[in-house]
Amino acid sequence: MSVLVFVEINNKLSKSVQEAITYGKNLGAVTVVTYGDVNDSLLLEMGNYGAENVLVCRSLKERNEQLLSKLIVKAVEKTNAEYVILSQDQTGKAVGPRVAANLGAGHISGAIAVPESSEEFTVKTNVFSGKAIAYVSVHSEKKVISVLPNSIPPKEDKVETSIVEFNENLGEGKIKVTKLKPLGDGIPLPEAELVVSAGRGLKGPENWGIVEDLAKSLGATTACSRPVADIGWRPHHEHVGQTGVAIRPNLYVAAGISGAIQHLAGVNGSKVIVVVNTDPEAPFFKAADYGVIGDAFEVLPRLTASINNFKSSQ
Amino acid sequence: MKILVCISKVPDTTSKINFTDNDTKFDENGVQYIVNPYDEWYALVRALELIESNGGTVTTITIGSSKDDPTIRKALAIGANDAVRIDAEPTDSFFVSKQIAEYAKNENYDIIMTGKETIDYNGAQVGAMISELVDMPFVSLATKLDVEGTKATLERDVQAGVEVVEVELPIVLSAAKGMAEQRIPNMRGIMAARSKPLKVVPPFEQKELTTVVKFELPNPKTGCKYIDPENMDELVELLHNESKVI
Ligand SMILES: Cc1cc2nc3c(=O)[nH]c(=O)nc-3n(C[C@H](O)[C@H](O)[C@H](O)COP(=O)(O)OP(=O)(O)OC[C@H]3O[C@@H](n4cnc5c(N)ncnc54)[C@H](O)[C@@H]3O)c2cc1C
Ligand SMILES: Nc1ncnc2c1ncn2[C@@H]1O[C@H](COP(=O)(O)O)[C@@H](O)[C@H]1O
């Protein structure tokens, strides 16, 4: 079975790249397709996860989703791949469905597990913003699957890798990027393994120092509840939940968040949830693994100090 | 300017999610349906703002049965000029996209808008698929849209941050938070919506590519372990040794 995995490489192999290749490896022999000015050493590193061939389109220097869709379709033609795997990140959301529509292939977005059997090809996905799981079967010959970040543990499985220059003529994109306002260099929320989040219980944006301190001590990314983003205490991209970003980190620490159903919808895929709230009746405790009934203004600094102690004793 | 806004109905965000028929069907018992928030709050409202300042029309399109009509009337009450309903069950994203693309082909829309994703199936597929099928540029996860003449300027979320892009119309876009503010329909809007045209169109033939065969509810948490707020060392110890996340 031939599998094509599309990845984007910046200056290292991000976890989502490792996850996508691992996912592909579970289905068959993996060819990776990527683009840009990438070091050969990084391309070869993908062999550690089982990529046998790496097609690289160096002539495409910038991310342009229209051209990326064409590139992937051309790579499918070249490899005759039955499966196309990508990461369900912002690029994947724009590119995956286009590739599927072009190929007339069934598309599963947000897969959270590798299929158990290939007879009736069925994949597990998150639905209802994480309130439920669906098993979706695909009937088309070709299948496009995007993998939800933090769902598949990357697995090392070293093979010989060869690099193939794949400088296809993709034409011109119609969309012109005039500016990029960067987010900063922290780990983006959907990929973060550790997340510290806070809500209206923090009372005002000036109090976020204790949240950031805790995040820093853990090496975590910060998030917030919707009202906090709506009133402008925190930037919109931190808003998690049903109408914000859906996340599945290993650890989600929620301070001063009540745990409304729409908030839980986006975070209950987290492996471990810690809730800090003054109100013992807060609904969030029902979804928590560890609960601390207490004032965030006291508990968070104390937790930060304990983490710092723990880290320095390691 | 001619704008098409894709409107879907979803269970109200407070709905309890249950399944029937051996966990193969969503249990609609007691479920209230609303317009998918991304379609309503962001796509539709921004479309209306654009025609209010530039002139033009906003048409909504929905793939669904007559059970979708109340949701469609809500979109009309907020201010859309007219509505189209393709009379079919929305089986999968490709089916939905194909219907919209086939309908839109002969209508010369300047902008086709979808929401970022539906909050029930979270596919985030339809906008991109339409763009491929009608061969128009696609701007995903747009948080801002301005139009001047035939040029659109948009902001959109990408991994690295926020991108500002320029593109000639026509385009397809998916709308995310930031595009516009929610509008509550007023009495006049609700009255007017009753007599606005809602055209029902038969579907185009398209076979199903994906099927949900079974649903499952996630394992409930087994219970919360409470920790003394004075003793954060204990929490750190548990996170390290018991749950092994740090
Ligand atoms: C259609 C729709 C979609 C929505 N989507 C989302 C979404 O995606 N994400 C989202 O988050 N919300 C969403 N909401 C809003 C959601 O219903 C809640 O209103 C929101 O999550 C509440 O935010 P909060 O917990 O920060 O604030 P509150 O509900 O006000 O809770 C504050 C909490 O802080 C606690 N507290 C107060 N002081 C302290 C202290 N000193 N220390 C510790 N704890 C303290 C209080 O006990 C309380 O539990 C949506 C709502 C709707 C209708
Ligand atoms: N049945 C439908 N009818 C009309 N538009 C739809 C339908 N389903 C989805 N859409 C549109 O496509 C967007 C993305 O949906 P999805 O790809 O299913 O997450 C939604 O926000 C709607 O704008």
C-alpha cells in the first residue's frame, strides 16, 4: 500500500510532522512530500519515523495553499498513493479538503487513531467538539486523512531514506501575502503538550502575570476562556472551547474557569485536567482529574514555586 | 456585489449528546437547533455589512430537509435577501460541497462564504472543497475582510501568526472569530423573513464517500482527586509520578 504524507518543515521536525509520518507508516510504505528551502539533514531525519522517500519541491519557497494542493495532487499521481496523510493544522484544513475534492477521495478530518482493520476502512475522529467520537468509514479508492495534533504518539522506526527533487511547475498562486504578523515563538496552542489556562476568575488582564509565571515554569502555552478573549483581556488565538481552539494536551491547568459545557467541549480531550477554583460546586471539577479548591491568586504562585523546586531537584 | 453564504444547522451548544439505534444515530430528542455560530455570527453578518456599504445581495444556501427551514428563516431575519435550500440530507462534506458548487457555478457570486467549521461534525472541509470544485481562490480561517472594487484584503489565521492577503474577486472563504459581531434579529426582521423567497432545489446526483458507522461517548472521568491548596508539592508529585505528564 502506498502512502503519501504531506509535511511542512520549519527549522526542525515538529511533533505534528512525526505524528503524521507515524500515522502513515501504520498504513503502508511512506513517501513524504514537502517544499521550501529545507536542509537535507532534516529531510533525512524523517527516515527515523519510517519515511522511505522524500519528495521535495524546493522551487516552491513560500506557503501557498493553492499551489500546495496542486503539489500534493502531482505527488499522488507520481506515487500512485492510495492514502494521503496530513496534519489537521491550519495548513491541513486549507489543503486536505482541496486535495480530496480534486481526487474525488473521501476525506476524514481530525483522525485521532489509526484504523484497526483495513477491510472496511474506518477511522476514529472527534465530533461534537470533543463531546463524542465517531467511527467514519471511507468508500472511495483514494483516501485523505488529516490527523489531529497530539493524538498519535510518534514512533521511531528507522529506515533508509532517499531524497527526490520534485520541482514541479505549479504555476502562479492567485493569493498574495502582503504581511505576516507573527505570534511569537512559543509552541502553538493546538500542538502544545502542556497548557495553562485562566478565566474570568482572574478578574482582570493585569493579573495574568501569575498565569504566565506558571506557564513559564512548566514550559506550557497559555490559553483562556471565551469571555476573557471577548473583553480583550487576552488575544483571540488563546480562546479555547467549542467556538475557539480545540486542544488535547497532556496537561490542562484551568484556573478561575467555571467549566461551562462549551468550554469543556474544546478541552476534554486533554489527558490530565487540573482545576483551581474557589467554588467547590464549579462544574469543572466533574471533568477534572485533580482539583484544588482555593484562590487562584494564592494557589498559582504556590504551584509555580513547587514546580520550580521540582525542576531544580531533577 | 453578489454574496453566497453557506448556512448549516447544528445542535445548540448546551445540548446533551446522546445516540440511538445502537449508537449509530444522533439522538435528536429534546435537541434545539441553531444556525452554526461561525456561519451566523461571522460569515452572514460580515456579508450583510459589505452589501450595506457597497450595495448588492446576500443569498444563503443550505443543504437539508424542510426541518432546516426555521434555521434558514433565522438567517433571513438577520438580513439575508433570499435563500436557497437544496433538498437532500447532507450525507458528507463532499456531497454538501458538490451541491453548493453546482448551484453556484451559474450564478457568478463575487464571494462564497462558509463558517470555519460546523460545531457538530467539526469537518472544516466544505469551504476548501467548494473552492476546488468551482476553481476559485480559497482563504481559510479569515478573521477580517474588506473589499474595494474587485480587490479583497483579508486577515487569516495561520500557524505562524496572522497573514494579511490580497486577492482579486471572486473568492471562497471560511469565516472565523473576529470577522464581525453577532447580530440579534429584531421584530421587523423576523416579520420580513416570513415573506422572503426560499427557493427549494432538487439535489445533484453524488454518491456518498464517507459514512459515520458508529458513535461513542468519551470515557467519563473516574472522579476528581482533591488536593490541599496549601500543598502544591503533592500536586506536582502526582503529576510527575501518578499521571506522568511532567
Ligand atoms: C454558543 C456559545 C459558544 C460558546 N463557546 C465558548 C468557548 O468556545 N469557550 C469558552 O470558554 N466559553 C464559551 N462559551 C461561554 C461559556 O458558556 C461560559 O460563559 C464561559 O466559558 C465562562 O467563562 P469563565 O469560566 O471564564 O467565566 P465564569 O463562568 O464567570 O467563571 C469564573 C469562575 O472563576 C471562579 N473564581 C472566581 N474567583 C476566583 C479566584 N480568585 N480563584 C479561583 N477561581 C475563582 C468562579 O468560581 C467561577 O467558577 C460559549 C457560549 C455560547 C452560548
Ligand atoms: N448542510 C450544509 N448546508 C450548507 N452549508 C453547509 C452545510 N454543512 C456545512 N456547511 C458550510 O460549511 C462550513 C464548514 O462545514 P464543515 O466542513 O462540515 O465543518 C459550515 O460552517 C457551513 O458554512
